[in-house]
Amino acid sequence: MNNIQFYNSLTNRLEPFHSIEPNVVRMYSCGPTVYDLAHIGNFRSFLFGDLLRRYLEMEGYHVDHVMNITDVGHMTDGEEDKMNLAAERMKANKKSGRVPEGAVTNPDDPYQIAQYYTNAFLDDARKLGYKIAFEYPERVPRATEHIAGMQEMIGKLIANDHAYVAEDGVVYFSVESFPNYGQLSGNTLEKLQSGAGGRVSVENQSQKRHPSDFMLWKPDNHHIMKWDSPWGTGYPGWHIECSVMAKKLLGRDTIDIHTGGEDLKFPHHECEIAQSCGATGKDRFANYWLHASFLFVEGEKMSKSQGNFFTARDVFEGRVTQSNVHPAVLRFELIKAHYRTNLNFTRKGLGDSATTVRRLMEMRQDLEERSAGEAAQVDLSHPVLKEFSQALADDLNIAGALAVVIPWATSRHSNPHEALGIWKVLNSVLSVAPINEGYEFLDSETVSEESESLMQAQQWCAELDEARREKNFSLADELRTRIKDAGFEVRTTKEGTTIQKTLA
Ligand code: AMP
Ligand code: ZN
């Protein structure tokens, strides 16, 4: 076994990794909020968790990995109701063809919407080789299945004086009762200004003891998703589900690893720690906190208004590159950069990944033919596997690991049995062998052409804005037509013109 080290967000430094129990890792990842299709940024974060799991398995650990699905109506502790937003988005998704008409018969029914997106998420996740989704679906719990556990923990927090019922009946966690609040994110109570503890509504503030107190249970009889409780019929706050599912399913008060996207560090993970440690009395909820950085698209932060928001199925089904993209290619593209660097998703990068994955597949095919599919037993001290795993042992240095695999995969091996054995071990971590039929490999030349057409269309956008400023409307119309003919939808906003690839 290598000496493994990870960057622990809890201590802000690289630390040697030691599991609590020998050879077992208990790990929790925050999963998707199922009020829309997951985008490729979400999948970057989830696939990082998958890569980590697969690597630890290669090192010989038994990894018990749990990832939740947030399917509760109100998913923040403010007045924002994501399920109302979901109804709007469902209509937009149907209009753009991302969700087939007739898929959800009542877009105002949060249960139907959550169910639809849960299935869509699992479907995409399986295609992307996310092991937990296709091998361990029982380790992907829904929040709505754990309401009783949440109520139990809330009851315990009230009994421990970590939570209280405010005058309006809402149950809040008292951040002042937990001196370590802020240890993960640095947002200690002194630093937090009024209201910084989450998206909290102004009228709620007066009911709280401290502005950063966060909601655990909200009585609300009018909401569609509601459950009876000792504090009235209502629904849970967003953070409590993870504390409850991690403890219940991983069976420990303190777990080894907790992962999520970097935006979850605060308030979500800070609040998870406060709840879990408040309920169990332990110092630590997770020993190692690993956070993945963001995905950018063509150098810009991915956002709907920029028109650069892609779901995994947009990529698979050729709505980003015009030709279909094999899920293994998208997987490779999303895992190939170190998890703590912002990854810039580009069509060019996707094309390069296609070339690499294709090369790896050709290699496998050649080895299978020459060895008649029989792989030799290889031990992990083989130089290629050693170098590969040593790179990953260093805070999951995937770039270093790929620098070993790619040259090896492009050379011809005289012992195909042994090489096939090595290939299988490498693939158990990278998972680039297609588990999906019916997808063609993307051609990198096509992608380069498409990249050029995007750049050209962006240039026309700038010219269009200039023409509008100069009130040259005939030129603006001509440019708009040109952009449309090149396969882009044009949107005019106050900030300027944006484009989006026309959906099929
Ligand atoms: P959500 O479904 O919004 O709860 O997000 C699911 C996961 O995706 C969380 O771990 C987020 O931190 C992560 N995430 C959201 N946007 C991005 C992005 N652009 N790049 C990487 N991860 C993201
Ligand atoms: Zn969580």
C-alpha cells in the first residue's frame, strides 16, 4: 500500500491518510438536488468522488460509499422554494427538448418532478461509469426516505440544547451552542455578519437567537411536501438530511471522508458538522473533507444566462458538438484534471479526450485479440501500476497518473496476457472502457471545426452588439441570421447578445 496523502479542507493542508478501521473507508458524498437535470459541473464533482473511491479500492480498501439525493421540497433555509423553480424549469426543459413532452404529467407536482430527475440522474451517472449508481443503488438514499431519522436527530439536538423552537414554531440550530462553528470554512461567528449564514429571509431574523442560526424544521401546512412532526406538520431544513443519512447508513458517528463541491463548504458542510457533532457529542464528523473545484465552460463560469450550461445528455446526444459523444469520453474529460483546479471544459478538450479514449480502446482490443481475452494475474508492484498508484496517492494526482498510462497504452506489448491484466487494473480506476453500447466516438477533427464555428459566432455576436449600439439595424439583422444559420440560438439581454447551440 502506498503512503496516501490528501488535502484536508478541515485543516487546510496535505495530511497522510489513515482510515479509522484497517482496510475500510467510510465515505459520504453530497449528491444532486433533483429539481433539474444535473449539469456537467455537477458530474465533475460526483466523478471526483467516484475516482477517489476506485483509487482507494485499488489500494485494497473496502470502500463503503454513500451519496444522497436531495428530493425534499424546500431545499434551503430561506424562502426560496426550489420545487417552485423546478416547475418553471420543467416547462423550459420540455420546450427545449431536454425533457420529452409527456414525461411528467403534472409539472406542479414536486414528487413527480423529483422522481423524474432522480431517474434521469441515475441514468446519466450509470452511463458515466459512476460505480455507486450502477453497482450499489442501495447506497444512494433519497432524503424523503429519512424524514423519521431527521426528526429523531432534531429531537436530540433540542434535548442537548443545540436547537430551540422559535416563537413562530420554526426549529433552529443554535450556532452559539457550538463553539467550533466555522472550523471548516473559516466563517466563525465573529466573522459572520448578520444574515451571512445562508439565504435567510429578513422576517425570520427576529425569531432567531443569532442571525446565523439555521433551520432544522419548518412547520408549514400549505406546502405539498410535508410530514407530521412534534413541531407541527412541515418539512426539514436542507442540511439535516446529510448528517442523518451519513450516520445511519455508514453506521458511525465519525466517518473517514466527506466530499462535495467547493461551494458546499459553507454553509452546508459547516452546518452538517455542527448538527452531527452536536447530536453525537464527538469532536469530528468526518476526518477528511475533500472539496472539488468548479467546472468552467470555454473559460467562463457555467451559467444558464451565458448559454453555456450543458447537461450530460446534451453532450451525449450531440447538442454541444453536433456529433454524439461517447459517455466514456465525457467521463475522461471530467476526471482528467486535478480535482482542486478549476477545469475548463472546451470542445477542443473533449476532442482530445475522444482521441485518448479511442487510443485506449484500440489498445485493449489489440490485447484482447492477441491474448484471446485471457489476462494474466498481475501484482500491484508492476512498474506501470506502481507509478500510476503512486501518482494518485499524492492527493489524487490524476495528471501524473495519466502521464504514466498514455505512453504505456500507446506502445506495443510483447506479453499480451500480462498487458491485458495491467490494462484491467488501470481501467478499474479510470473506467474508460465503454459500459454503454450505441454511442460512437467523437471525432476530434469535427470538434475542432465546431470550435472554430463557435469562435466565429462569438465574433459575430460582438459585431451585432456594436451594430445595435450604432443603430445599424439592417446589419444587426444580417448578423443575427448568420449566427442562426451557423446553428446557434441568439438571445439579446441587457448585458449584450449571448448564443447557445440550437437544441435538436
Ligand atoms: P446541486 O445539485 O446544486 O446540489 O449540486 C451538486 C454538486 O455539484 C455539489 O457538490 C456542487 O458543489 C457541485 N457543483 C455545482 N456547480 C458546479 C460546477 N460548475 N462545477 C463543479 N461542481 C459543481
Ligand atoms: Zn450534504
